[in-house]
Amino acid sequence: MNNNDLIQQETFAKIGYGLYVATVNDGVKNGGCILNTFMQVANNPNQVIVSVSKQNYTCEVIEKTKAFNINCLTEKTPFAVFKNFGFQSGRTVNKFNGVDFFTSKNALPVLKQYVNGFFSLSVEQSIDLGSHIAFMCTVTEAKVLSNELSITYDYYHNNVKPKAEPKQKHGFICKICGYIYEGEELPPDFICPLCKHGIADFEKL
Ligand code: FE
């Protein structure tokens, strides 16, 4: 899976990440998506960067509304939450069906469960990165909701994600969500229909 001799793809898995739900409202309904690309990048004033896949409807809504919340997920978060917010599209489903939330000062939803803190963000700059848009934001509200530990990407992979079924299938499995592509060759532009990751995150069964 190497792009060339100098870039070992697996190196990217050595980057430490958290996992978050970005929540939005498109004017009609609440929505959101799972992302790992959120970090504070300056403290005077407080500024953060959030990178969102253009495949996500949430990205489109953030571009339009310039406002969203980041919900910090805890280690207690069940796989169902990742499935609900990460493996389907707000274009076709209401992800807030049956989800408990309250509303922050910016009138956007904050999840009540499995979240230990939230940030309300206002977009100052958008940077088009190709697959993603990076939103440089100022923080308009930030609150701690519990002292549960924040979940990391490693913790998710080791403890939350269902283990791959041992039954023999021919094809490629998405290391992020477990989706199986059946076939001899993975098309180079293939994108996981569930979690929207590319072929770099697939491995041969
Ligand atoms: Fe996937």
C-alpha cells in the first residue's frame, strides 16, 4: 500500500487522535458526523482546527452556517453511537432520532450521553484540502460535562469496534469500520460506503 519508497502508509496510524461528534443544524434538522481531526492550535485567542470530509453532509452544512459544536466522546461510548453518526448520511436519515441532547448558546445540539465536554465553534477561515475542508475556528462556548476519560482512536480500535468475523471471505476489509468489499481488486478510487475512508484503510482478507 506504499505510495512510494519514502512513504510507509502505516506511519499515519502512529498519529494520536481523539474521537468527536461534530453537530450542526441545516435550518431544518439537527445532524452530525464522527471525526478525529480536531485540535487546539492557538490560545490567545483560543483557536481550533477541525478537518471534515467533503463526503459528509455535515461539511456542507458547516460551510453554509459557519457554526458547529464539537462533542468530546468518552471511553464509554458504544459502537452504536459511531454507527449512527459515522456510518450513514444525514442526507437520508435523521441521526438525532432517539438521541438525547440539549442546546448550547449557539442554538446547536450537544449530546447528553457519552460526552465529557463540548465546544461551540465559529468558522473564521476554510481551507480546501481536496478530500477535506479544514475549518479554522474561534471558540464561543466550552463546558466540561463529566470526568469520564476521553476516547482515543487507539482505544476505539482496541475496545469498541467489533472484531472482524473469522469466516473466510474473498476481498478487502475496511480497518476502520469492518465493511467488506468482495472482489479480487480494490478500485484505486474506492471509498468505504460506511465510513468514507479510502483504500489506504483497507486490507486484504
Ligand atoms: Fe469503513
